[in-house]
Amino acid sequence: MENILDCIIVGSGPSGFTAAIYAARADLKPELYTGLEPGGQLTTTTEVDNFPGYPNGITGPEMMMDLQKQAERFETKVHYEMITKAEFSLERGGIHKLWAGNKELFAKTVIISTGATAKYLGLEDEKKYSGGGVSACATCDGFFYRGKDVIVVGGGDTAAEEATYLSNICNKVTMLVRKDHFRASKAMEKRVENTPNIEVKYFHELVGIEGENSLVERAVVIDNRTQEKSTIDVHGIFIAIGHTPNTSIFEGQINLDDNGYIITEAKSTRTNIPGVFAAGDVQDHLYRQAITAAGSGCMAAMDAEKYLGELK
Ligand SMILES: Cc1cc2nc3c(=O)[nH]c(=O)nc-3n(C[C@H](O)[C@H](O)[C@H](O)COP(=O)(O)OP(=O)(O)OC[C@H]3O[C@@H](n4cnc5c(N)ncnc54)[C@H](O)[C@@H]3O)c2cc1C
């Protein structure tokens, strides 16, 4: 085993780069692997208005470049490569092995910050109107639709939560639920039913989007009982059918919950593997924000530094 690093960070979203800033400043000489989406999810959005420290907002790509520059200022080594395999040691103080293609990597600590990917329906129009009214995050983008009419697609807890959140900001929220019932908990379902400006359309699905200049003006929906199409005038369409955590390469190596999210110990980023920490959306199906991801990236670097200190 050559070149055993103190810390490898997998992922280059807000959690990965924040972990890098803290790990580098603690002299762990971290090496960060960006994966296929350098900068993470925020590189797919135009406006980020809720990250503290940017009074006028900032575009997602610019913000991620700032985070990367800050991590590199403290000499984080950034590799534009994907980690393809992991073999974790179960021993405290053991050496973890990762692969970037054929390249073998060894580290005393690993910070996993591979994020989660929002699920979409797979419609061409979702891509066309992305950034022009289609979103997968009400907390991120709801504010842009204040006083307007929006649609939420989905019938689970996430959709019910997104709809109730939006109902406080928007004029009217129409929920499209494919079946004749919600998959959400009874409590969430009740909350939706008791909210006057949410209308639930059961048996309805989104099949298209219309609008000039790639800005959403209408949703094309279908009643799946009759196949009858109709349109609903809206400015925003929130797809709330869940997320997929990017953990497939860690399956069998680390404890995951039923939905594939990495399980961390309460109030820490520790996983069940000594020396392996998880930060950001990959271990958080609840908050899923850049600032919470960044916060847990800071925690992961501090947890890694403490772990290494205790080994000495
Ligand atoms: C369109 C959109 C708009 C959003 N707007 C906002 C907003 O305005 N405000 C806000 O707070 N939040 C917003 N969010 C949510 C925010 O982007 C996420 O909460 C945040 O990016 C999560 O950060 P993360 O570091 O956990 O992971 P991510 O940003 O998901 O990054 C994951 C990283 O892991 C890498 N990776 C994955 N697998 C591997 C692998 N095998 N090897 C190496 N690297 C790997 C990827 O390449 C990527 O760099 C938005 C999300 C989307 C999709």
C-alpha cells in the first residue's frame, strides 16, 4: 500500500467542498474526487437566493466555483474522476480502499458526499422548462412563485409536504395524484385536505408543458381513467416523486436505510464503519439544502480530524 492519505472526499457538492475546506485547514491534506457532476446539483440551477452570505443571490455554478476556489486555496487536491468501487476496513484505524477506475486509493478516513438525485417523470418538457418553472425543490424555488398558481406532482409524503409549504406562498396549489389515494401518511393527507388553497386531482398525470420562451404557462394533464387531456394555467411545476441517493457503489459496504440513504449516528456524521463519514444529501432525506449539506460537510471534516487524532 503506497501513499496512504489521511482523508479522501467523494463528491464535489456543497458538502464535499465544505468538508475539503475544513479538512485542509486541519492539515489532513484531503484529496477530493468530483464525480461526473463537478459542483453537484447546484450547477443545474440559475438562482440561489437562500445561501447565507450572498445578499443579492448568486447562480449555482458561480457559487460552486467559489466553494472550489476556497477549498483549493488551502491546497485541497481536486481530481475530476469518479470513485467506482469501495472496500472499507471494519477495524478502527484500518485503511480504506477506493478505486477511481483502475487507480487504487488508500485512506485512513473517507468522507462520502455523493448527494442524491431528484427523480423526474422523464418528459422532454421537464428538461425544456427546467429553470423556467419546473423544479424539484419547493424550499429552493417556491419563493419565485409567490402569489402565483403552481402544480405539485406526486402523492407521497414529499409531495404533500411540498404542497403545504407552497400553499403558504402561492395563490393556489394543484396536486396531481396518479391513483385514487395518497401514499403519504394519514397526518400529511389530512393537512393537505384541510388547506383551502390546495386542490387534489386524483387519477391525474402531467403529460406535457406549454409556454413561450421556455417559461411555464400551462400544464397539460391527463385523466388516466378516460385519457381525456386538459390544461391548467400555472407558472410553476414541482416534481415531488422522490430522490435517489447516490450510494450504489457503497451497497454491502456500509449501513443504508430502506431508501438507500447512508445511516449516520445522531448529531454526527459517523457511519457504522470507523473512519468513514457521510455528509450532505446522501445521508439527509429531510432538509436537502445547500446550507445543511455544507454544515454537515464541516461536521464530517471535524469528525474525521477527531477520529485521526484519537488514533495517535
Ligand atoms: C435544480 C436544483 C435547484 C436547487 N436550488 C437550491 C437552492 O436554491 N438552495 C438550496 O439550498 N438548495 C438547492 N438545491 C438543493 C441543493 O443543490 C442540494 O441540497 C445540495 O447540492 C446537496 O449537496 P451535496 O453536497 O450533498 O451533494 P450534491 O450537490 O448532490 O453533489 C453530489 C456530488 O457527488 C458527486 N458524486 C456522485 N457519485 C460520485 C462518485 N461515485 N464518485 C465521485 N463523486 C461522486 C457528484 O458528481 C456531485 O459532485 C437545489 C437542487 C436542485 C437539483
